[in-house]
Amino acid sequence: DRDYVLVDSRAFVSPEGRLQGIVCPQGKKPLVLVLEDYYASLPRAESGIAWRLQLNEDDRIEGVLLDADGSERTDPSFTALGILEAFLESHPDFSFNGARGVIALVGQYGILGYPVADVQELTLRRDARDSGLDPDLIPRADFAYNRQVLDRLLQALQARNWTLASGSYARLS
């Protein structure tokens, strides 16, 4: 409604690393969407933010909510990614050349909700205990399986023109 259009954040820099002007449809204002500090944690899950991302049977990105009893609910609208994807289905002209956004990942609890190392699983369990939740409600991580799921999920995100960035391993570092 206000003439914004999503543009790819990589379009601002030339292949040589120099700042460059960005091509944008005439009369439109370029917009870069950045999902900063993107990670799943128990406090975020308690406030209704997706516990993890997954692909459904139609290869659509959806968020997984973790309820206090350990059960999970899934829907594309449970994550900003799914909300934007649904919006773009109705308003494809909001994305210039297929642009989406930047996901600045933080890895202290895993990647997109999937622990891939012992320290990430231990951090999740410690936070559960510190929050008064039963750490046993969190299923034990199968790191090899999580890496396979992440590989498929990351390929799907990149195929949809999402850009992945490092938000640091942990916010303190």
C-alpha cells in the first residue's frame, strides 16, 4: 500500500564487495527484511514463538509450537517465514525478483530449532530446568537425523531466496 517492495540484501554489494546502487521498480521503495537473532528457545516457545521450523508434506515452511505439556502444533502462520510466504502468494508483486529476507541465525540452542551438538542440547535442557519445566519433555536429540532435516530445510529456504547469515553463535559472543 505504501509502495515498498522486497529486495535481495545481496543486491547492495557488487561481486567485488563494493557498495552499489540497487535496481528497483520505478516508484517503489526498496525494503530488506532481516530476521535478527533467529533461534528457538524455551522462553520464546512459551511466548508462542515457533520452537522449530519444518517442511510440511507440500514442502511449505511451517513453524512448530511447543506446548507446556510437550505436545507440538504446526502451521505456516506460526513463523514469520510462513507469514511472508503466504502474503507473497496473494501479493507476488511485493517481492522484486523473488526476494525474501535475511535470516540471521544464532546457534546457541541449535539451528532453526535443531540441536546438532551436545552443548546445544545441554543448553536447552538447562534452560528448561531453570524455567521450571521438565527437561524430559524435550526429546533427546538425534544429531545425525537433525543434520539431515536441516540439510533439506536449508536447501528449501535457499531455493525460496531466503538469505542465511550469522547472528553469532550466542548473543553474548
